[in-house]
Amino acid sequence: MTAIAPVRTDILVAARSRLKGKGVQPMADIIEARGLARAFVTDGVVIEAVRGVELSVAEGEFVAIMGPSGCGKSTLLHILGGLDRPSRGEVFLRGKRVDSLNEGRWARLRRKEVGFVFQFFNLINNLSAADNVELAGLLSGAPLSEARRRRRELFAALGLEEVAGKVPSRLSGGQQQRVALARALVNRPAILLADEPTGNLDSESTREVLNLLRQYRAEGQTIVLVTHDARVASAADRVIHMRDGSFVGETRIEDSRDRSRLLSSLIDLEV
Amino acid sequence: MFRAASLQAFADLRHRWVQTALVFFVVAAAATVLMLALTVWRASSEPYEQALDEANGPHAWFFGDRSDLLRIAERDGVVGAAGPYTVSFNFSVTVGTERHPVRFWDTGAELPEVSPVLLTEGRWLVPDGRDEVVIDAGFAREAGFDVGDEIVVADEAGRTVLHIVGVAANLERAPYPVWGPAVFHALPSTMEHLIHGRVNAWMLGVRLEDGAASERFITQVRADYPSVITGSWQEVRDGVNDVNTGNVVLLGVFSGFALLAVGFIIANAIGGQVLAQSREIGLLKAVGFTPGQVTGLFVLENMMIAVPAALVGGVLGFGLSPLFLGSVASLFDASVFPTFDPLVSGTVVAGVGLITMVFTAVPAWRAGRLSTLRTLTTGVMAEGSRPSLPAKIASRLRLPPLLVIAVKDAFSQPLRAMLTIGALTLVVITVAFALTIDATFVAAQDDPVRLGGPPFELQVEPRTMSNDGAEALVKAQPEIERYVKRAWFEVDIPERYQHVGTWGLAGDYREIGYPIHEGRMFSGPGEAVLGLGLARELDLGVGDTITFLLWGETRLELPVVGTYVEDNDRGRRIMFDLATVEEIVPDPGFVNFGVKVVSGTDAETVRQSLQRHGGGGIDVDNLAQDWVDSLQENRREIRAIAFSLNGVLLAVAVVSLLTSLLFTVRERQRDVGILKSIGLTPVQVVSAFVMGSAVFALLAAVIGLPVGVFLTNVLIDFAAQEDGLPKGIAETPSAGWLLLVVPLTVAVTVIGSALPAMQAGRSRIIDALRYE
């Protein structure tokens, strides 16, 4: 593992001050994690992938969790979305405790409250792009007409109308990720969780996807994204730095200058 | 390279031990059924042939005048003789309400070198053993008598108590009650007491230099002694085989289906294995396996399962064969286990091995052709370039999303889906087969004539009463609607070394209702109708002429005006008006009367009345009831076998489904993870897989039921032809029974899919998504 330089907290402090100065009230938290931990046991060896994480994400916020490979960011995201269970700690979704829900109840909750976008898209290979998205709509209980209407809207917004009838293997990486995004958003979830959404994309597709995420953020969608890519992280309102399973710092981004500064510092950090 | 391949193969089999065990089970099951079919087919008559050898028994039998028989015994080709013995008919033993006809032979205190019997229990008669009797082995089992019991024998003179000292298999006939009457053996002194000087016939058995040429010998004898009645050891052997003919047909059919099902399962297993191990295949090729060697590896792996499984199945089948052969074997005091025949065992192993190789070859060849790079990098087969058509159809039909998912996953590998449906369809076909056969039996009970049963209810056979006296008695009964007088002859078909049983009829033969298949009943002397079996054998039909020799010398040529359905002797019969031969045979020796009772009258009551009126002078049999009883017994036996074999095939199909689903679950692990991530609960995952299997079951039922009924009709027609019966005797099962197969099949698939479905439901999302 590469040695990581000390976190630049000065940017973080400056960002928080500007918020207070502008009188911005913190919005209600969509998701909150308290003392979250996740340990794996492999051949008798305990590995703590997540250690004592505290996290709050307000409604409408775009948060990026950034760190090197193996720092536990994906594990954290999976716990937040109910794909995995924490070893310790609590998770609240819209103020309701969810970490102890069984798999069935989490599944029902995920249908309407959580949208997931994965690095490798995770589309069903033998369903068309349209069916992949409509299926998610139908599972949440929407009638076919409604699921189809929402799908069409999303496809129009995402530029996917031409490929609606194609299977994922016939789509480019960028197209697949946009279909995955459409699937994640078809039920207007409370929170969108994205695990390295651009990890498997070329630069142009990366830009497309990031623009889309910003666009939905601007429309009020709450997004938590994990990435190891500084450029991707810089699209967020807030970047949380993670190392060895713990948060080690946080940066709030108000404007493009903050963004550039953050980007530079993060790039420096990476170097 | 072979060693490397073997190492790889062993490792694969151990690693996939569940799949290995499943494939082993189904191959062994198929081999068991096949071995059973072949063993029963080959060995049905083995006990009889062994007994014939052991007793040094006769190859040919003759009944007739004593002086004729003595001369026959001296003919060229005869190496030994049993008899002549006196044969006395018209005895009976009553056990409860059952009356068993019996005939006696005065075989004497010492069995000759050429023995007509094989003693199976107790001892033979002793010179001073008055009132001792050795009874028929088949009768002993049927009526429940043992050595040491007393037995009451009745005839017109009264009743006699005899002491059973032994039980013997009679080599002159198939076991009672397959062939009746039962044969008892007593000393001449006992016989004298029984028959009061009356001798019905003499019989002789001869052993020939060339046992295979018995038919030719018999025909030559008949040419010289036309009044002698004959029989050959081959006829007896065929009669013994008849005991198991139905079983052999059933087992043969099920063997075929089982082998097909095995083929489907193996192809399924191989196909799934290829998909699951595609990365390993890539590695093998990367380290030096050629495509041909990869193909060979798969074939080797499956032969390593199939050959031992076939051997195990062969041993099991051999071990189970006494269930079918034991009844006949016990009668001849033979081992219930047939002789081990390397040819039969080799056929089973080779057959199963061939099926395995054939159904392994194609998917194995595909495995060998997989692109090394792609399998190493992706580890999965090429993704489809089109959306799932079944899912599309399901979606268009507005089916619930769960069912759409179920259909999508079930048909994700179309070939595997087809093979699984194929295996299930085979089960449905065999269930339809069993149901159709059962329905045919039921229909036959209601209409025996259709299947060659007697067109009259009762048979009156004169014992001590004259033929005219018996006829007068029949005519005098008000409950009798009509009757036919039947005189039995055996005739020869020239240049075919065949003798055929023949009835000369008089009386109401046109009205009594013989089942004419084609043409018409003869309307007077000079015409003939042929049993269907004989007509087919001789390739004769309406308008042709049948030529035969009566008593070996009188040549008769009669135009064939019709064919009729005859159950006995595979339909090899001729009937003509008795007046045709009245100048040649003014007083036929063997006569009986077929009697039809007035509609609504109880035949059994009439039988008892006739018997009372006739006293001991006649024997009256309820032929119709006997025929129905025999049919019911056959039905019970065939039902037991058919449904047992159905159970085996069902287990094989469930295994096929299980194997298929285990692969599907493994392949769809990623999809399951995705679906769970977007909101599918574990229960819904289980339901989706179970629903997919239910779809297979529905398709199997929809295809299998009509195909099964159709195929059974074809099979029954084929069997009917062999038995001299007409086509079209199969009866379609009721709609209720057929429809019941649908939920039953669905239930079976639900059971078979439960385990892998629950496995899928329990899978962790994160593990599934990490699969990539």
C-alpha cells in the first residue's frame, strides 16, 4: 500500500467557515452512520475493513468518499445500502434504524429508497436496456405503464433512446453505466449510492457520467459516491477521505476555486 | 498426457462430488432398468430349459393311440422315451370356491431316463405307495398345497383322498395356471382305482438326437399318424416366456426412456460443467492441452462415472431379476438368479457407455473450441446478443415481474432448458404410458371380445357324458340364449413345419358374436376364417385360400372369408363349419360347447346350474370370468411394475432438474446479486427459481401427455400385432387422470428445485457481485 501524506485540513476548515458565514442551515440527514465497523475473518485472521466510521449525509448533498484501493470505501457503501451487514454500529435511513433489518426487509426498502450504481454496471445480460430499468420500476410496485413512462423519461434525459432494445453486451461502457444510472433512479430513491461508477469507463464516458451526477445533484438527488479518482471526487460537494477503514479528513467544496484547489491538493496527495 | 488428463479428471470429479454423485445415480438407475429388461427377456425360459436338461426331458410330446405311440418311440432320431403313460382327464380339485381342473398320468414308481418331470420337493412315488400323488408345482403354489397334505380329487364317480408326497414341474407344459389343467402323477394302481378302467388317452414324450429339429420331427410323425396330437418343447418354452412377456415389453420400453433421460442429464451436466469451468478450460489450453485433448478430457471424466455406474446398475439389475423370474424359477426348483451372461452384461455397459459418449461428445467438443484468451479473461461463455425471448414473451403477456425473471433464468441456457424439459417430458410420457395401458385393461374388462376374449360366457366340456348328451343338456337350459359346438383339430400347414389349432364349429356360430376383424363369418361348410395372428403370419387375407392337412394326409383348401380376433396362441387359429369335415371326421374326439346366457342372467348361476344338472358328466367353466380374472391379475402386475419404473424415471428426472438448477444457480449468481440489490427479497429469489422449474413442468406435461398417449397407442398396436390382436385396442385415459399429471409434475419439479432455489435465496449479495 502506498504511503499517504497528511490530510489537508485547512481547506476543510475554510469550507465549513464559509458555510457558517452564509448562514446555511444543515439540511435533514438522509443517511447517518454511527460507530460503523466491519470486520472479515480470513483463515483466522481478522481484517477490519471499516473501523468506527461516523457519517451524515444531508438531503440533496453530493458526498464523495475517496481513498486508495482496499481502504474500505466500497465496504462502507455496501453497508449503507444494505448489501452487507456491519459488525458494529448503526445506520439510519431517513431517521429510521436499518442496520438490523433482515435481508428481505432491506430488499423492500432498497426498492424505493436506495439506488445503486456499480463499477461494472451489473446489468442483467439477457434483458434489454429498457427491461433492465423497467424491472426495477415493476419491483417497486409501479404498474407497467408508469414504470415504462419513467424509463422513457430517463432514457430521453440520458440519451439512451436509441439503445433501449439492445442487450448490455451491445452497449458501450458509457451507455451501460447510463442505463445503470437510469435503473438506479427510476424509483426516485432517497439516496443514490455509486461505487466507482467511472472505474470502468474511458475519459469521455467518465465526463458524461459525472455531468449526469452533477445534474441530478442539482435537481436535489442525494448522492454518495466512492472513488479512488481525485477528479471524480472533485465533482462532489463534500469529499471524505478514507484510509485503512477510517475517515481521516473531509473537504467541503463551495465553488470551482475550491474544486481546483482541492483537486490540486488531492493530486499532490496522490503523488 | 493420459496421466495428466486422468489427474485432472479425478480432481474435477472430486471437486464436483455432488454433481458426480448425481450423474452416477442416474446412470446406475438406467443401467439397472436396462439390465433387468435384458435379463428377464433372455432368462424367462431359462429355468424351464435348465430343468429340461437336468431331467433329460423330452423334446416332443404325443397323445394318441398306444400302439401308434410305441411305434413313434422307435423312429429314427429318437434317443429315449418317456411313456407311453395313460392320461386321464376330467378330474378336479376344489379349493374354496375355486375349481382347478386336473389330469392324471400313471407315471409309475420309477422315473425313466428321459423324464417327463422334474421333482422339486418331497419324493417320488414308491411301488407300494397306494393313494400317493405327486402334484403339479404350479398348482401347488396356486392352490396352496405342500408335501404331506391330503388332497381331495373329484370326478364323476365321486371323491378320492390322496396323499401328497412330492411336487414336480411338468416339462410337457408351461406352469399351471398359465397352461391348464394341472398334472398329477400317481401309480398305475392308484390310477386304476381312480379311473375305473377308463383311459382317456395315452401320452408319450421322446427325446431327440437333435432337439432343435423337434418341429420337423413332429410334422413327419403327423404325416404317418394323423390322429396323434402333438407338442414341442419350444411351444412349452414360449408358453413359459409368456409369463414374463408383458414384463419384458414394459421393462424394454422403460429402458429406452431411461437411457434417453440419462443422455439428457449427462448432456446437461457436461454443458453446465463447461460453463462453470470455462476458466479452467482456458488454463488447460494455456498449459498445453489441445482442443482434442480437452474434448477427450470431458469424455474421460464422464466415462469414469458412467462405466462404474453401469457396472453397479448391472449388478443391481441382475440382483432384482428374481423379482420377475423368481416365480417361474421356483416352479422348476431352479435358482431364482439367472445364469450370468457376459454378453448381456457387456451389452449393458457398452450401451450405457455409448450413450454417455454420444451425449458428452457435442458439449465436450464445444469446450475444446473455447477461445483460450476469452475464457481466461472473462471465465464465462459469450453473452447473448439478443434479449431473452422467453422473458420478452412473458413481459408482453403482462406476467408478474417475478415470473418474467423466472422464465428469463430458466431459459438462460436454451439447450440446458430443452434437455431438462426433455427429461421431464420422458417422465410424463411414461406416466401417460402407464395410464393408457391401465385404461386399456379396464376397457378390455368391459368388452373382452375386443381383445380376443371368448364371445360366450361358459364352456361346457363333456367328461363321461357323450357329446350328444352334453348338447342336449345345453339345449334344455332356458337361461341359455345360444351355443356353439366346437370340435378341436390340429392341422398342418404344408411346407412350414407348423401345426395350427383349429376349431370346427356347429350351431349358432354366426350369432354368438365372434369378433370378426375383416370380412365376415363363414356362412356354411367350405369356408374359413383365420385368426389375425395366423393371417399375418401366412400373409393371407379375405379372398385368399388357406391350405392345410387334416390328420397329416387330407388336404383341404378353403377360401378365407374373414379374419377374427383370437386371444389364444397369438391368434394362430383357423375356424370353419364342422360340416366341412364331417365326412372325414364323423365323430370328432375333442368337443366342447361355448354357451351364451340370456342377457341379464348371471353366468355363474347358470354355470352352477349346468354343473348340477350334468353331475360329474361335464365340466362347466366360466370362461368369461376366468378371462376377466386373468386380465385383472395381469393389470395388477403390470401396474406394479409400470408405476415402480415410473418412480425410477421420476427420480432420474428430478436429478436432472436438480443438476440443471445447480448449474443455473451458479451461473446466475451475479444476476441474483443484481436483482437482490434492486430489491428482490430472498423469498422472491427462491420463488423465481421454483417458478422457472414449474414452467418446465408445465411444458413437459403439455408436450408429454399427448405424445405419451400417442406413443403408447403405437406400442400397443405393435404388441397387439405380435399377439395376433387388432390395432386400435388402446384406450385413452380419462381427461381427469391426464390432467392430474400436470399438478403432479409441477409438484415434483418444485420438490426437485427447492434445494438449489434456497441456495440461491441464501446467497450473499456482496459475494455475488464480487463474482466478477
